[in-house]
Amino acid sequence: MSQADASSIMREFLDALAGRDFSRARACLSDHGFIYSSPLSVFNDPDAFIADISRLGCILEKLEIRRTFADGAEVCVILNLKVRMAELSSIDAVMWASAHSGRIVSMEAFFDARKYDALFE
């Protein structure tokens, strides 16, 4: 898979999230061998991942892509999530993904989860 393809599918996924189009986001994910991990969760089922991330839809105000780097089938995106919560209005994150056959097979999110954890203490 080319760099342009990996970047394109990741961009499609993030655009779908920003538009709260979770069925379109799901279509970007591989049906087999998918894995997602972050400081808060791990999923190896793309449907369960989409069900979980769709909860973000009601609070997501804006998703800003700051920079994208690609190397073959891997893409890294630095982004900022603006959310409608006074306690947690902005989340800076990095997402690293691998794509195969036009779909994302793995995704790892890196962000500081301390503010998020504090909401549930």
C-alpha cells in the first residue's frame, strides 16, 4: 500500500468521525485482524470499537488534523479533539495506524489520559 493510500484511508476515517458518520468510519476498518489500543482501552473487534467511539459523537465539537506523516502502509496523525466538556475541552493526541488492502488494520492512540481519568474518580 502506498503512502498516499494509507494517508487517504486514515483521513477518510477521521473525516467520518468528525462528521459523526460512524458507519462510514467502520467501513475504513479491516474486518479481520483489527486491533486498536489507547491509554483507556483495547479492542480487537472493529464493531465494538466503533460502538465505543460513537459515544464521543455527542460531545465532539471539532477534530483538527495538525500534521500527517506516512511511511509505506503506516500513517501517523497529530490531532486535536475539541469536545463540549468544561473539564476536558481539548485533547491533543497522536494516532498511529497501519493499513492493508485499503483498510485500517491497526491503530494506536497516544494522549494524556489524566484529565479523562479524573472525571471518573
